[in-house]
Amino acid sequence: MGNIQADNALIGVKAEDITGLSEQQLPQLLKILLDNSALLMGVPLGCWHVNADTKAADGGVDASISWSAKPEAIPDWFPGTDVVFQCKACKKFGPTQCSVELLSPKNGLIRPGVRDTLRRGGKYVLVVALDWTDQDRSKRIAAMVDQIARKDPTLPRKNRILIWDAGVLASWVNRFPSAVVQVLSWLRRQPPDGLLTWDLMSRDHKYANPFHASTDETTMIALLRQQLMQHKVWKIVGLPGVGRTRMLVEALRPGDDDDQSRTTPSRSVLYIDEKGGGVDSVRYAWSWVKSLDVSCAFIVDNCGESERSWLAQEVVDSSTRVTLVTVSVPSCDLPQQTTLVLGRMPDDAVKQIVVDCAPSLTYIDVEFAIRQAQGLPGIACTIAVQLGEGDYNVQALMDHSPVETMRAHVALLSDNEKSCLNALSLFSRVGYRDSLKAESEHVAKVFCHDTNADVFLEAIETLTTKGYAKKQYGYAIVSQDLLADRLAYEWWRQKELPSTLGLMDQLPDDLRVSFCERLSRLCFFGKATQAIEKFCDRSGLLSDSAYLTTDSGARLLSAVAECNPLAAARSLSHAFASFTPEKARDAMESTGALVEAMAKLCWWPQCFDLVAPVFLVFAAGDTTSHRHQVAEQYADLFRWVLPGTQTPLLDRLSVLDGATGSPFEACRVLGVTALCNALTTGQIVGSMEILNQGGRRPQFDYWPRSRDEINSYWHEITIRLNDSLRSKEIAVRDAAATGLVDKVPELVENGFQEIAEPIVRAIIEDAREHLPALRNRVIELLDSPREFDKPRLESWLRDMEPTSLDERIRTEVLGGPEYLRSTDLQNSVDNSLTDLAAYCNDHGSELTSAIPLLLESTDSPGPSIVFGSKLGTALRDPWVIVDRLLDTIPLLSQPVEKVNVGVMGGLLASLRTQDTDRVELVLDRMRDDGALLPFLVDTTLWSEPGYRSLQRCMHAAEEGDIKVSSLRRLTYQYVLKGLEPDDLATMAASVRSLGTPEALNLSLSLLCNYASAHDEKPPLEVRLALKALLMDHRLMGSLRTGQHLDWFWWNRSVIWLLHEQDDQELATDLVSQLLSDSGTEPEDSERSDHDVDEAAPVLLKEYWPTVWALVQESVAKRGLPAATRARIAFASRERDDSDLETGFSQITLQEAREWCGADQEHAPLFLLDLLPIGVRKSESDGYTWNEVARYVVDTYGQNTVVQAIVGNRLRDILGWVSRGRSAKLVADLYRQLETSTNAVVQRWARSIRSELEAQAERIDKWATRNEDDNDAQ
């Protein structure tokens, strides 16, 4: 296509056009003309000003321009370098009015602005929107000169007063294309070929909302404002909808007249959209603009690649002053200095834009718009507007948004690229490398007319460069889902269903899933839903249970469900109609994706009755394999809030009836659990709160229409649960009772006592074995600080009164509450146990029969211990019960951990007040009887033991009859508090003598708990025992395999014995242990096994000379690994500290100099491993160098080993923050070294810093480019 020449005579304005301007438009036109003139003449910014408010007090000056320039630089059509202008847009303005305009209304003198300008030798120009003859102008100028002569004869006036009327203004306007376009638009005449000024362009409703710039956009805007006119050709590149044009609008937005950061007045800008008028319009407009030979910016939006090349060559070949700015999609060109590439916008910025477009959107709609837009704010705005109007239409979105612009650009691709992109768009992803390469080969062959796979992959590379595709994890993906949807939609429109179904059948499994995942996003398209309907035919893959239980099959089901959920549900129901829970359990061993697909399908009301019964079977199978997640997900479907379905409440009952009537016990039990779950009223988190699938607009789960609907639903639920409580099946009855007991507090706490009432009554009547648990729940409600219906709760408790001794023991002893807030309630519980003990005294035979029951396990042994103590007081001969308990224990069939000796312990505690020796004889019997020995420790613990009792257990452990670890319970403070210090020290020493890690840790626990029970002021005997233990080098090794609490006690011991004690012997020994590498493999020398954060500060502060001497000695012997170990051993690291901050900050500059002076070869290396390298800046999260470390680097930094150690220390920060941020922080530390007095250090630091900054930039770009990749994966 050749150049198209514009006829300049046909493009312009005339004097009569100017006369039609309003009072507001005239000064605006003057501003446009001054902007263009200033740009043409090279007038510096800030040297001209126009007051657009014609009503404001202006001192006789509406505009002014003043700058220094040589006379030859001023064109003959411009009045000069110091000029003031005054605008008048009235219909009549005679000579007298002109002369009066020079005078101030206040005093009748020459206006100050005019006076000062004339006195400087400047000029005054009266600008009018009237068309005068030369004679008319001369008369008015003469009148104005006379006025000046009369008022101030000293002012120069010859050739200083000018009048620019409509004719002069029209001539001036026709010099500048932006002025012509603006005037024509004011007159409502079509500007040439769709040209727009910045003002007209910026009025587009798309730019009405606030601008939210990304970091890259902010940088680009600053660059364009400063350098736009310094280069002749600019290229703005990005996908349609990313905000290319909006970024230009903001870059050219007018600032203050004094804003020196802007080199291009916005009023000298012209804009044209190639998509609107085509190439001919662009070239016609270009020919006209170029012919005027003025400075301006010519912006071509949606510029094709060939047209951009032609225009750029035009600029290069001609001497035009025009700067060309093209806005286009990415290409394969090498980037230039003036090529600005806009990447996708971060989600937080897109979110702000969406909220501005549609402030009333719900959060799920906002997130949906962000997710669909994929970093393109133009698409996000279109979606937001649709959502805000309540009419989300995917078809309209694809036809009337940047998606359509992208599709139009796709049409300009080469045939091969177009074919490959269309094929790729049919899939959610296509493998292209390694084991996945077969996928691309298949797609190239079947969907690209038998294209060679290598040619297909080359096209993918090109499409990736151009921004249409992206690669991740070995897959190629269309970069914008909505573009892929648009292209796939076109493909499906042109295809017949039989042929497409044949293609689907021939696809490999993973590609078939990918194909259907794309198809699922076309749920708005009838042919897509028909294709899924046919594909889900009963003879197809999706009706084959064996295929559906594979990962590919389940994923395929999930994909088609999004397009045609009912067809998918029918296939699922047919495939698993004969499944049992056991068969379902085996199927779930291979994939969990099937359960996810079923949960998804349950969301649609039309699918619920079909899918929920299948889901039940799988959930019941999951229960039998002791994994409850799926069962819980199924049960949640019947909650009234956030159920994960849109099925109305009462419509779910038929599914529940089917569950409770299932032929499988596991299904019936789960059905009852679901019934109980329907009564959920507390805080709920819904994993499937909204439909968040494919391209569908998100919707909320079902929400009841009224409280009556909930009440009706719960009424039906409670009827069914009452039937379950009366079931002959123990498992069903227990499931109902257990579930209901758990729901009672929830119902009461949330104000549904009337719903809880019949539930409580039903449990009392039909499930009395669950009364202990229910009674505890009610007592907890009474004990709550919240106010409930107390009389109702108390009446429930009265009705739960046990009717036999066994019931009382189960309710009050084995199931009683352990701790209550309310004194009255606690007293009531205690009194009840007292009464029970008295009853037992009066009914000895019943108590004897209940002995096995007293030994049953319980979750809370406290009530058993209390009851045992009360029995010891109430019984006439409690020793008989003790003997019966001892005789019964060996006869029990349950395992040791299921036997509860709390009653025995309480009895013995009570009997100690009567006969301590006899209690000890009982414990001796337990020690000597192998059947009773496993219960010795617990019985001793609860019997208020003394030294003799504890020593018995210790000896049993020493002799190997019981485990040392079982004695941990005997180290509780309340157990040890009454012992004498020397007894405790003897016992701890005896245990320590065993030498095992468990024994050493137990000895430490005994001593420290005793000291803590005595206000952390250990007696002398305990202090000596502690010191001996701490100096036992076996202890530290045992702590590595012990509990965290053991390290806590070690730290407390060190503080007790060293703080303000000046024990150099102990300090020296402890530091030596911490510095020792015993027990640590050489390759683990950098690993710290010590948790000494509390003790280390005491050692470093109060014993620093000792620590420093030992550190130097250790490092000198063992080298750098010892330095690293020392630093880590004593590192008191805060939670967010990085490794470079750890080290011995106590090392002074003097100590460092002395050590380096004594050993220049090794000391600098050791110091850099011992010191904290960086210190956190108080005002930010950056770092500055530690003073001593900086001294070492400045002095010895020419040593490459020194450089390597610094590099290793700084590298550790990579695990602390993001990789890009980490590289920047480290680069800043190297930048600080560039001021070193050591030239070698300067050069080394500069090279490393440059490398790190480049690395940070690469990482940041990679992160930006891939921030949405996880969704595709």
C-alpha cells in the first residue's frame, strides 16, 4: 500500500469557525495554541500560563509567555518572547470597550499586568472571537494606544498593542493539527479520519475511574513524561486490555504549568485507532500531520506490525518533527530503548480497578473478575460492569471487550501460528517436552492438519514470545483463558457433533481431560452441552466405574460436570449403582479426585438426588478405612448454612431417608451422623461455600428463605433422630445419641433451646448409657459465663438423675466434670460424690459388685480420685475395698491403659491419715506383684506419696522392672513439694547414676520442679546436685533426644546457678560443653543441637572474658567449623532474624585487632564466622554492616578466602525472605562496601553487587510473569 496524501486545503478551520467559540472555549484554545507554539519554538516548561477561568480576577491577563531567546528563533507569526494575552468572546467589542479593557475597575489606571509587561518591553495581545477587518483592528488599537498615553505616558506603546481576531486565530490554529481537531470537535464537526486530541481521548468513560498504576507502569509514565519528544519512535507493547492506552493517557495528563518533569504538553498530542478507521485512515492522518511540520506526538492505537514498520520508516526517512507512538501487541522484535512492554497487572491493583468500576460487587464477584481477567484490567472492568448490572454474559464479554481485540490480532498471525494457537485453545494445556511431548505431537497431527510436531513447537515458541501462549511445568497454555474460550467457541461453532465426539474418543486420557476442561468453560454454548450429553451416554467411558475410579476418569468427570452437570450426574449414578462401601473404599485407594467430583456435582440441585446416594457409599467406605474427611464432607451437605449445595432444605430429606434405610450398616450410621449434622448452628467454615468453577459466575450456597423453613427442616430431622434413638441397631443408636449429645450445647448457645428440649428428653428415655456425657454438657452450660435458660437446664439435670449405683458411678465418677468455674456447681458436684460415698457405705454388697466398674477407664481421672478419697472417709472398713480392688485388677481382661486406678489412689491418699505404714504395705504388694506392678506409678502418684513411696518407684526403675520414662509423672511440683532437700538430692543422684538419657533428664526434672516449687530458690543441697548434674557431660547429649521442657529446665538451672553468682568453674565447664563437637558428625557441624537462648545471654554478659578465651582456644584448635558451631551454639536468634545477624556482638574492635595482630592468617577468617555481619536498620528492614565485621573486611578483604566467607554468610539470607528481596538486601550490603578504603574490596563488592541486582531483576520479572501459573497447574 502506498502513501495516502491528505488535502490540507480540506482540513482546517476558518474565521467563522472561531466566531462560534464560547467564552470558556476561547482560553482553552489559547492554551492549546500556546502549548503547541512553545513546543515548536523550544520554550522551556513553566514559561507560559493560561487562566482557563474567565471569571477569575486576572489583572487584565488571561495568558502569558516569557522566555529568553534570540530574535531569529522567533517565527514571524508569533508576537515575541514576553507577551500577555487577554481573551474576549463577546459578540460586540468596539474601540471604546477595547481601550477600557486596559484599565483596572478599581482605580481607572492601567492594569498592573499590562503595565508591567509594557514597561519590560513586552507586548499586549487582545484575543477576540470576532472577525474584524484591518480597519476595524486599527481603530481599536489606536483607541487602546491613546488610553495608555493618557493614563501613563511613560509606558512604551508603539507596536506593543496587538489584536488577534478570528481570522488571525484561524491562521494560527491551522498551523497545529491538535488545535484543528479540537476546534472541529467543539463545532461538532467530524475531525479528519477519527483523530482525537488528548482532551477528547481522555473523556472516554473507560478512563473516568481512578488510575491504579503497577510498579512498571509508574516507571514507564515517568520515562514518557521526561523523554517522549527526545526520541522519534516509541512502541508501547502489551496484550489488549492490559492498560496500554490508559497508561499513555496518564503519562500525557496535564500537570502544573511549572511541572518540569513533563516534556510534552498534552495539548500537542493526536490519537488515532487503527482498529476503528483502518490503515487508510492512519496514513491519511499521518500525511496531514507530517505536512504541517510541527512538533507533536502522533499516537496510533492497535497498530498492526506492518503499519508500525511503515510509519517508523516514514519518521526515519523524513525530517519531520513528529514523534510516533504506536500501541500494539507483543511481537518477536528485539526490544529497543523506546520499546515499553506492559506485563500483566498484579491482582491487588486489578482489585482496586474492579472495585472502582462496580463498588457494589460482593467479594466473591470481585475475586471472580480478578480471576477471569488474569492481570488484564480492561477485561476486569468489562466483567465488573456486567456483574454490577446483574447480567454476566460470557458471549457479550467475548464479543465486546479486549477479548475481541485479541481475537482480531490473532487473525493477523501467520497461517501456521494461527492454526497452532487455535489448536492449543481447544485444551486447558498441552504437554510439549520430555514425557509429555507425545501430547503436542498428537495435537499437531489431529488438530493442525498433520503438522510436524517440531513445526508446532516452533509456533508455540513464537506465540509465547508474542504473549499469546505461555509455558509452565512442561505444558503449553493459551495465556488468556477468555481468548482461548473465544477461539474454542469459534472452532465448535464450525464443527458437527459426530465428528467432534469421534475426536474426543480418540484422544489420550490426559488430553481428553484437558479438552473437556476447555469445553467446560463453554457452558453458555448449546452445542457444548449437547456434546457432553452425548459423551456421557450410558455406553461411554463416563458410565464405566473402572474408568471413573482412575485419576484421569475422575478428572474427566469433574471437567464435564462444569458444562453439563446433569449429564455427568446421570453417568455417575449409573456407573456406581451397584457399589458397596467396601468396594468404594478400594476405589478411593487409587484416587481422591472422584470424591472431589462428586462433591462438586452435589452443588447443583438437579444433581443432588442422583449424586448424594453415591457420595454416601463412598463416604461410608471412607469411614470403614478410618479416614473421616470424606464422611464429614458428605455430612456437611445437610447443614442449613454453607452446605456446599444449592438444594433447598426440605428437598434433602429424601436423600437422608435413603441413607438411613440403606442396606449397608456403614451407610445407615453415616446417614444418622448426617441427620445430627443438620442441627449444626455454631461457627461454620464452608470449603464449598460458593460455586467457583470454570467460567461460571460464582454463586452462594443455598440460604433458607425464612426461619420457618429452618424450623420445619429441623422438625423433620428430630423426628428421624428420635426413631434412630429407638433403633435396635446399637451402632445406629449410638451414632444418634453421640451426635445429639454433641449438638445440645451448640443449640443452647445459639438460642435454640426449644429444638434441644425434645432431643434431651429422647436421650433420657431411650439412650441412658449416654447420660454421663449429656450431663457433663449441661453442667458446662450452667458453668458458662454466658446467661442461658437456667431453670430449663436445671430441670434437665434433675430428670437425668441416675436410678442405680452403676448409673451413678458412670455419671458422677467416671463421667463427672473435672473442673468447674462456679463454686456453687463445684460444691454441688462434690456433695453429690459425698452422698454417693455414703450410699456405698450403706450398700456394701452393691459397691462390691461395682468394683470392676470403678476400674473402667475414663478421660478425666479427677472425679475418680476424689471419690476414692471420700470412700476412705465414709466406709466403715475401707481396707476391704482396697483388697477387693487389688484382687480384681489381675482378673480384668482389658489392657493396662484401659484400667483406671484413680479410686485406688484416692482411697490410699485418704487412708494415709489413718495408717501410713499400711498404705506403704499396699504399695509394697503392688511392687512385688507382677500383675499389679504396671499400676504402681499411677497409684503412688494419686496417693499423696512421701519419700518412701517415691523411692520405691525409683528403685523399681533402677532394677529395670518399670520404665524410667514412666516416672515423669512423679516429678510434678505438688508431688515433690513436701520432700526434704537432702532426700530429693539423694533420689536425683540415684536416678542419675543409671546414666541413660531418660534417667539424666528425669534427674534434671526432679531437681528443677522441686526448685520451682520453692519459688525458684533451690536449697543448697539441690544447688549442689544441680551443679553436679550440669557438669555431667552426658546430660547435654541426653537433652538432644529429650523433650523441649528438658531444655527449659537446663536453661533455668544455669540461670539459678550462674546469675550473679560468679561461679567460674561451672561457667567454664558449660561453655566448653557448648563449644565441644562431641556427639555431632563433622558434616553436621553447622547444625545446632542446643536450645540455650535463655542461658546464653547470662554467659555472654556475666562471663564474657571466659567465653571469649574459650572460643578463641576452640577455634584455634578446630578451625572454621568450630567458629561456625560456636556462633550457632550461642546465637540468640529472634523469630525473623536471618543468619547474618547472629553471632558474638560482644567482640570489641580492640579484641578483634589484638587477635588479628597475633594471627593475621586465620583470625580474620574466624572473626567473620563468629561476628554478626549485618545489623538491622531501625527505620527499615535493610541492613548496615557490623562495625567490627566491616573493619575486618576493609582490612583483609583482598584475601579471596575472606571474600568467600562473606559470601557464605550473606547467602543464608536467601531462606529468610523472597528470593528477589533477598538479593536486593544483600546487594545493598555489597554497595556499602564500595566506599571501602581498600580498592580491591571496592572492585570485588561492585562486581558482586551488579550480579545480585541483575539476579533480583530476573527473579522479579519471573515472579510477575508466573504469578498466576499455579491456577493453570
